[in-house]
Amino acid sequence: MSTQHTYRVIVRGTWEGLTDEARARLLSEVDLHGLSAMQFTEEGSLTYDRVLKHFSFRFVVVSDAGDGEEMASAIAEDRAEKLLKEQGYGHGELRSTATDMDTMKINYKGRRG
């Protein structure tokens, strides 16, 4: 059995080909998807602004450590793709960055020993 690691993944993209209906729905919900909505969850948290140019998702992905950040990114991009498709939101290419929370070094500045 391989070790599981927890990854935080940010998936970014650009809105493309939004229908008038999709644009109206996004704008009606924009206040729910601003800076205060930025949190990492398994379901993914979508953020965007009124300009409707760029968006991002934040995901928590638990995956085999041996598969690394690339697999975590691929899983998160698949989740984002599925969510966008379900809502009928057109978009361009997705790109992502992943951080392995189990190997991340925490630097406690200001603490005295």
C-alpha cells in the first residue's frame, strides 16, 4: 500500500465562448465567488470577478505520493473540467500548480528558541 499525500491545487483558466445565459448566471453569482470564497476543498472552490475574463478553482486532492504533483494536478484539472461542463461554461486551456502539503517546509520566523 502506498503512502497518500494531500495536495493543494490551483487550476486557472480563461472564460471562452460563454453563452448569454451562462454569462448572466455567472454575473448573478459573482458575489459568492470573490476573494472571500477562496478556500481549498475537495469539491473545488470557484473564484472569478465581474470582468469574466479569468477564473480559478482551488482543490484539495489526496493521491499516492509516488504519483506526485503531476497526478494531483491532472486530477484537479479533470474535476474542474467536469464542473465547468456540467454548468455549460465555455473555457480555454486549463493550467494548474500543486503543492504537496505533506512535504512542505514550514518556516516559523520570529520564534525564539
